[in-house]
Amino acid sequence: MEQQDVFSGDYVASCRWRIEAQIAAFDLLRAQAPDDGSMDGAIEDIEDELFNAMAGQLEGMFAYRDPAIAPAGPGPLRELTAVVTSLNANGGRFDPPEGSGLDADTTVLGIDPGDAIRLDRDGFQELADAFFDALEEAYSDQEQA
């Protein structure tokens, strides 16, 4: 597939809705867990796996974006790619590309190279929101803007 320099507003809205629906499903699961704490460990395990997988899903939705269109320097577009690559190929330790400028001061997740990546619900929500905002700014379909 060719690299894309534009995504339609409808496509981006649909992707955002799917991500929000999955977060809402997790919130519902957590809210329905017993108050006695008997499910806390299982919920935490599900949370770790779910949001790591959702990061991969979100990256995959826009995997063919043209990197030349993205703003220079660190930002949520590059952060998500580095997070997903690190989860898949670096044992879950953050390993951004050399010279990317991605570190605790510039990442939404506040992580440094070498840090273990733990995507909980809130961290993923923040990263997804920042990613969608940056994506819409850089890759918006001008006809729908």
C-alpha cells in the first residue's frame, strides 16, 4: 500500500470512536468488578495487555501515514510508533530511534529510553488523544476541515 499524506475526517472519526469504545468497555469491566478487591489483580493484568494491544491497533490504523508529513522532532505521532516498536521488538523497554528527541520531557507518557513501558488506561487515553490531535493537524483532509 502506498504511503498516505491525507486521511479523511470520517476515517479518523471512525478510528477514534473504535478506540473510545474499547476504553469504555474496559471502564465498564472495571466498574462491575466486586468491591472486595478479589478481581484487582486480574483487572490489572487485563489492563496491561489490553492497552499494549490497543497501542498496536492504533498504530496499525495509520501505519501507512507518510512520515515526511509529520511535524519534525518529538511528538505523539513518533512516540506511538516508538512505543509499539519497543513493545514488539525490545522487550517492552522504550527504545526510540537515535536523534528522535523522545524522552521523559517530550513524551506524553513521560518515559526515557530504557524505561519499561506500562500502558495503563489513563496513559493510553492521554497518548491516544494526543496522537489523534497531532494526526488531524498533520494529515487532515482539507475538504472536511
